[in-house]
Amino acid sequence: MTSLQAIPQRTSLPALYTAPDVAGKTVRQIVYPTLAGESIRLHVSNRYATTPLVIENVRVAPSHGVSAATASAGVAVSFAGRAGLRLPPGAEADSDPVPLSVVALRPYAVSIHLGADQALQAWHRVASQTSYVSTPGDHTADVDASAFRGHFTQFAWVTSVAVNHLAPAVMAIGDSITDGMRSTPNAGRRWPDALARRLNDAHQPVAVLSAGISGNRLLSDSPCYGERLVSRFEQELDHQPGVRTVVVLVGINDINFPAMPTRQGLDCDAPHTSVNAKDLTSGYRHLIDVAHRHHARLLLGTLTPAGLPPDRESLRLAVNQWIRSQHESDGVVDFDAALRDPARPQQLRANYDSGDHVHPSDAGYAAMAKAVPLPMPGGAPSTPR
């Protein structure tokens, strides 16, 4: 799973927010299903777009994971019996079941030939995974990578891949730390990836879905970082009915962004809305209520160290104290305790620091996955609290 965010639509965008040219081309994206099965179904979204999404052809094939080359031409994907798909702005659709033998945690390439006038208006910006774009034409069945001369590091359109497995799912949702920012690209080193491997090694058939968005906030939208979590949470759950547990880690950007300088032009940190502990705990309570209405458990993650100045650090500690002491969620994942330096608890341990003092290293993300309690329950909570 991946969560979409609107691409800022304005002139003179920084390179980081300039969408690639995809009109009439084939885009090949690499995904790693976390369960095995004998067929899959793709969920395609045109959310946040203002024009129709026109797809001419789609194929799925085993991938080598480190280039656009595939192990075979793969299998054609249909939508209501047709090869192509036209989605109005804001619409979503599921593919027909695709007969494909899937091995858990192995890479698969989803190749999409787009309409002649298609533009990219929404994406998942920090994918930590390379996607490939071809020269013009339908290259969905190409095995070699020669036509795929361009690349970008976002996901688009395909927001989930479902395997025909009657297993429950755990959804990890939040900001850049759930999104795996600064983890090793193309290596699956985000903490939800490490959790998927841990569950697989424990022979516990649970799908792991990552709904983190870098820069996301609990309480405020952003022109760059997506809808606030209190707004998008219910729709994320609506599209994933198999979710039985949600792990939430969000709030550090709500604490930090008010102090960021206002920028002319594209100000991704706007609005610079100040928050207090009561604001954040009210937001967490809303998420708990939504999860319980969807018959899912919700585990709250403590906010991880970020080397904050004293006023913001005091707010982080107050929020963590509430998370640890409350009895409204179905449990707590103490990510703070897993990552903090015992001698300087306001900072990450040196070997868990990616270098920016906010985002974990690969080792730090692995430690976060180990902090999630197992076994992961499969059923819904018997009495929502």
C-alpha cells in the first residue's frame, strides 16, 4: 500500500515537486507484496487529480528489483474485462483478479501504459524506491530495460496490491518516519518493511501496509505533505477492509512546523499553526474512535527524539507521557524508548541516527520494528474502548 498526496500545481516549482512527463509513455513501478498467493488485485486511484486518468494497458511481472528489467513479460491486467481504464477526477477502481503466483517479499513490476495526454497530478513523493519511465509507446511487456531511459523516486496511481489470502493486515500510518525517509533506497529498510520480514520469519500471515507520508501532520494540511491524518485516516481504512491493527506515529511535524521560517512561493510547512498537548491528544482520540468504528485495534507510538529546543522538547515529552499513561487506545509502541540515547534521551542513539538527528538509520528502523509487540492479533477488538 501507498498513500497519495497532491502535487502542488503552480508555476516555478522546485525540482523536487516537478512531475515527470508520462504522456503516452509506460511507467514501471516496483512493489513488494507482504503475503504469498495465487492471484492479485490492483487498486488504482485518481484521487486529488483535476483531469481523468487514462490507462491504455497494464501488466504485472516478476522483477529483479534493482532495474526496470523483468524476469518475464508477465500477466495482463484487466478492469471489468477491459484492458484499459478511464477514471474521472477523484475516482478509484479495482482491477479484475490477476492470475499470478506471488512469493511474499519478492519484487514485482507493475507496468502502466498511459494515455497520450496523461499528466501526473498526484503521487507518493518519498517512495524510497525507483520507478521507471519509458520512451513513448506501450512497453508493458518489455523484459529488458532498454526503453526505460528515465526514472523518478515516487509512486503513482496504484495505491495497493491485494493478494488473495484470507489474512488480516496491520497498517502503519504517520509521517516520514513511517515513510522510511533516509533509509537505503531500493532496499526495503523502512520500519514497516522490517516488520513484514519479522512476521514472515515468525510464520505469522499478516499483511503489512504502509500509509506514511513524509511531512504529514496530525492536525494540519500542507500544500506538499498531504492531507492531515485526522482527515485522511477514515478513507485509508475504508480502502483496506482487512486491517485489524493500526500503528500510529505522528505529531512531531505538528510540533516542529510552527517554528519553521515562512517561505516565499511554495511554503510546504504552511500553515505554521501552533499546537499544544491538548490539541494533539484530541487528534489521537479522534483516530482511536475511527479505528474502533472500523473494528480495528489502534496502537499509539511515542514520538521519537529529534534534538528539539527546550520548548518543543517539553511538548514532545508531555505528549509521550499522555500516550504512555492513557487507556483509550489498544496499546502503546514505545518507539521513543527503542531509539533514544540513554545518556541524552532528547537525541537518537548514534547508531540509530541517519545523520539528520531526526530520521532513523536502517538499524534504527529495524529497532522500531522490533518494538512492535508480537504476535499480531488477527481478529477485531471484542469491546472497543
